[in-house]
Amino acid sequence: MVINTKVAGFFQENPRAKWILSISGILVLLIILFLWHHYSVRESTDDAQVDGHIVPISARVGGTIVEVRIQENQEVEAGAVLMVLDPTDYKIALAKAQAEYDDAVAEREAASVGVPITSASTASNLSMKQAGLAATQKEVTSANANLASNQAHLREAEANYAKANRDLERMKQLIGKDEISQQQYDATATTADTAAAALESAKAEVAQAEQQVNVAKSHVQQAEAEVRVAETAPQQLQATQARASSAEAKVQRAKALFDQAKLNLQYTIVKAPFRGVVSKKAADIGQVVQIGQPLIAMVSLDDIWVTANFKETQLKKIGPGQPADIEVDTYGGRKYRGHVASISPATGAKFSLLPPENATGNYVKVVQRIPVRIYFDSGQDPDHLLRPGMSVTATVLTNEAADKNVESATKK
């Protein structure tokens, strides 16, 4: 009661103090409400760092390094020459591949020219051989007709010879009896001799006609064989086309070897695949390197992001597209703007080398952390001051108004 009386007396003596105290209380309440609202729509973590692509660069061919054009921590542009390997062996291999390719092309040209020539020649040759077969068949027919005629003459000569011999035998009997004159006998004997000569001539003509028939038949057999050979024209054409196809395949194989040799020569010049900074240089002049041997590491400064490991209890309101503030420890808390890109499909512990096995019975509940990827907004790091591995504090704005603004901006 005494205190209340004193307070009441104080306010009566100082009426303005009551208003000052009331206003101060209202201000404190507003500050508390502001801080509550500010932190209720934000989720923050200091378990975050800048990440980026760190790519090991190696030679795609083996050889001896003859030139190194970069230094440790040097910035290089995409396509810049980093080092050069001795190209002598690869130049020789390229010249050999070029010669084999030219030879294969020449074989292909010769084989391809033979296809239309074979097609035309085989067709005309078949017609010619068939005409020759017809002619030889006519020759056999003519020879058989001539043989039949000579055989008829032979039969006539045999008949005349038999009649002349019979007449001569009668004349011999009659002249022995002096019933005919010597002149009649001599005429009969001459007729018999003439018949004998005619018979021998007819036999010779028959033999010659038979020989002509045999020759004509051999011509027919030869012509038939030639026709059978000519009838294999489709197979000959197919064989020629197969040789042409084989020559084309050789060209393709030689072309592939030539292209590979050309690429191997180009690979003796090791170039930067992207714009970045060279680090961990392990290449010196005179060093013999193997295919795939790491020589340097390149860090890309154009494609960096933040990996923020939020507690699983913080992810209720976090989603892709939400804006984020990034404070970098290196530069005294300098702030950068970004946005949530994605949330990992598993906790960091599940991706560790030895993930926890809770089925052993030694289970202790621990709040897990889930990696969230945050991309920097465009133009946030024009001087490329950020480096992978830098510690940062990531704060995600999770209120619905911000989400709607980001969604509408993304659609635009």
C-alpha cells in the first residue's frame, strides 16, 4: 500500500511521466512484435558454405610435356592452352592414317567403277553366247542333214557297186565261152571299177560328214558351257558389288582411324574446358604423363552456389524459389542475394562414408541436417570474390507473400 501510494503520488506530481511510461511500454511491445514477426518468417543456419565445380584436368593422350603455360592460382579463359605434349609421334601416326585412308579411297573408286562395267558386259555377253549357241545348234542340224545325204549316196554307191560286180561275174562267164566280145567285157569291168571308186568316195564323204557332225556337236557343247558361264552374270555382278561394299567399309574404317589420329594430335594441346582458376598444378616440362593422369584442378567461379545444412525441424516452410540472404564470413558479413534452388533427397548423414545404422539397437535420436542448395541471384558476384569452401550464414525468407512474389517473377 505504501508503494502504491508513493507511485500514485509520483504520477500526481509528474503527470507527463505517466504518458512517457505508457509510450515506452507500447514501443517495447512493438519492438517485440516486430522481432517475432521478423524471425518467424525466416529460417537461418551458419552450417553453410560456398560450393562450386572443382574439375581435375588430365591429358587425353600420353606423352612428354614440352610446354606449360599456366601458373598456380592463375585465372584462365575457356579454351586457353594450359600445356602442350610432344606431338611428334602423333604427327607420324596421322600421316600413316592419311596414307591408308587415301589408299582405301582409291580401292573404293576402282571397285565402284567395276560395278556398272560388270553389269553391262555380263548382260551383253549372255546375249552373245545365246546367239552363238543358236548358231552352233543350226550348224549341228546342217551337219546332220549333210550326213544323211552322204549316207544315202553311200547306199546308192554300194548298190551300184554290187550290181557292177554281179554284171562283171556274168561277163567273166560269158567271155570264157566266147559269147561276148572283149570290148563288152572291158566296158563292164570299167563300170565295176567306177562303182568301186564311187563307193570309196561315198564312204569318205560319210566319214567327213560324221566328223563335221562331231565337230558341230563339240561346238554346241562349248557354246552351252559358255552360256552357263554367262548365265552366272547376276552372281558375278553380286560378287562385284560385294567387293565394292567391302571397299566402302575399308574406307569407313580408314576414315575412323584417320579421324582418331587427328583427334589424338589435337589432344596433345591441353585446353581449359571453362573459365576458372588453375590450382593444384602437378605438371612440369619433361614430365611423362599417362592418359587420365590428373595434372591440374580448375575451379569455376562463374557457377557457384551455397550448400546450407538446415535442421530437419527448419524445413517445414522452406521450398524452392524462396529468396535468401547470404552473409559471407570472409568479408565481414557482406550480404548477397539468392534463392532456394532445391532440397536434398536425403540427409547429409545418409550420404556419408559410414551412414548410421539404427537397427543395431544403439539408437540415439539426433536432429538431422538436410542440405539445401541456394543459387546466387544474377550479378551478385561480378568481381568473383566468392570461393568454394567459404563459410556463410544463409537465411531463407519463408513468408507466403515472398513466395508469391518469387513465383510471379519466375513466371514472368
